[in-house]
Amino acid sequence: MTTTFEPGALVDALVTIDPSAADQRASIRVVRSPGRVNLIGEHTDYNDGLVLPVAIDREIRLAYVPAADGRVELTRLDDGQSAAFDLDEPYRATGGWIDYASATAAALSEAGLTLGGLRGVIASDLPENAGLSSSAAIELAVAWALLDDGAEQVDRLTLARHCQRAENDFVGVRCGLMDQFSVSCGQHGSALLLDCRSLDWRAVPLPDDVTLVVCHTGSERRLGASEYNQRRAECEAAVAGLATLDPSIRSLRDVDADLLARGAATLDPVVARRAAHIVAENERVVEVVAALEAGDLAAIGDLFRAGHESLRDLFEISSPELDALVEIARDVPGVVAARMTGGGFGGCTVNLVRPEAVDRLREAVLERYPARTGLQPMVIPVSAADGVGRRVSS
């Protein structure tokens, strides 16, 4: 995390890196773009399913000054890395972080939107490779900067879809819409229930008597593009197999438990396990929403437990570190629910915790987790935040 995070400090950092911006200080804008944590609905988004994410008050901030030359130059303040690309040149992958920015520009340009060049600096208090959507946060922050005054004229869900396309078609990760949607459409105090087929969504207020706590394993996510794409291919293989029983099936969203039970024997065992997770996970999303609206925290705890075990045993994307954090949290009085969140193979857990138990959870994790794993965790209380925008939160 860079200490240069407040708007004034970001402006000063930009002027230091690009002295020409000093004469344009009044034109410098700051965009904030949140990360997200998913409460339930893991890997369901690209299966046309249901998800329940929350935009959080850990975020990326981008301070920039518009440039008329059609060139985009960005500097990361955490490590000083700089990278650039020209808006009038075809997208070229570099394998680095700048690809998320240049891919976003390419997708927006192909959508017919008017873009402008810029010089900017990026700061973050959002852990990278933690499953908290730092890549989507970069994409949406860059989109707002490239569109500049036109950003607020673009429908937020539409903008999220453009950024998803950037990651799918240019970066090469076949992600669903959840991450970009969360970052773009987040609402203070609420989770977001999204139907990834119809794209209907609504806010689901979070209870006042629990705190969201993210626990970071201290290990980077090891779910690369190839492994993510493999999980998606396995889900598609399940659809192809089950469609022989019912030709109307277009995705695992169309499959219920009875149909899967009838067709499971015809599927590869690994493919059948992947499908079993998705089918049950969609039901868990519906049940968690109902439990939140009823204030039934005990039910949420049971559903989080079932979701984590499904991700561990059926979708096989948990890790010993994630399992350790979940087990430690469940032993702490006042922790209502705990499970892994995000793409898997490292990253973070999400926990619903009584406010008076947050310190107990932190103490338990900091004491017990390093002894089990040899890693140093982070315990991060977060709040549900608004989506990307130019107004910087205090």
C-alpha cells in the first residue's frame, strides 16, 4: 500500500512525475475504483448464474490529466513502474499490468466510444492477487479516465460489460461479469444480487449487526488464466453432456439437481463434480439473500460452510491456507460465517462477524495462522461501498 493515497498527495505525485502537469493542476481529476468481495456465488457468473458481490472501501485511485496527443502514460506509485500505449495503435499484449488498461481502451474504442489520452498515477490500498478484483478495479478506473467527462453518460452496467470484454477478448481471461459489475455498480451498505443471464440486479441491504471482514492468506492467488479457463471449459463440457438428455440446456443455469443426478454417470467424474458445485451454488445464492432479508444469520453461517466445502471438494479451488483461515475463524465466538472468496488457489476469505468479535478474530488469525502455514496474514474489516466514480471518498 502506498502512503500517497489522499487526493492532494496524488496530485502532487503526478506533478512530480510529469512537471508539465503543474500548469494544468486545475484540470487534474481523481477517480476511485473499489475492489469487491463476493459473499456467495463463486464461478456461477460465467455459467449464466446468480452472484452476490459487495463493492468494498478498499480501492484503486487514479489521478490524471487529459492529454490531447492520444497517448496514455501511467505510473504505479507502489513500485514506480511506468508504462504507456497509444490509442490509435492496435492492442498488443505485454504480459504486464498495463494490459488491463490498454485492453480496456481497445474494447471501449471498438464500442464506438470517444476516448482521450492522459498522463496518470495509480495508487492502491487493495491487495493484488487476493481475489478482490484489483484487475477489474484498474479496468473501470482507466475506463472512467479515458472517457473523462463522458464517463457519467455511459450506463454503468454497459460500461462493466465493455470492461469484461476487455478481459475476455484481449487479456484472455474468460471471466464472467461479476467483477466488473461489482466495481461499476456498487452501492453503499448493500450487496448486489445479479442474474448473469438476464442482467437484472438489485441491491440487498446488509445487516447492521455484523461487520464484513476479509482475511488475506498472505499467499498470492495461483489461479492463472489457464486454470480459470480450464474450469470454464469443464463447465461447458458438462453442459454439452447434459444437453443430450435435454436439448434446451444452454448453460448450467438450466440444470437442476434432479437432471444432474440423472446425467452425472454419463459425464467425466471431474466434470460432474464441477457441475454439482455450480448447480448447488446457484441455490445457495437464493438462500443467502432470503436469510439476509430475514435476518437469519445462523442460516447464512450454514450456507457459507456448505459453499466453502463445495469449492474445496467439488470445484477444487481452495488451498490449505484458505482452509486454515476458515477453520480458525469458525472457532472464534461471534464469527457468524466464513468461507473462501474469489477465484481460488489462495487469496482471501470473507467473514461475517459481530462487531465485538472483530478483535477476537484478528487475534486468533494472527496467533494461529502463521504457526500453521508459515505465512503472515492480513485481517481487513471492510464496508460496502459505492461503485467507481470521480468523487473520492474520505
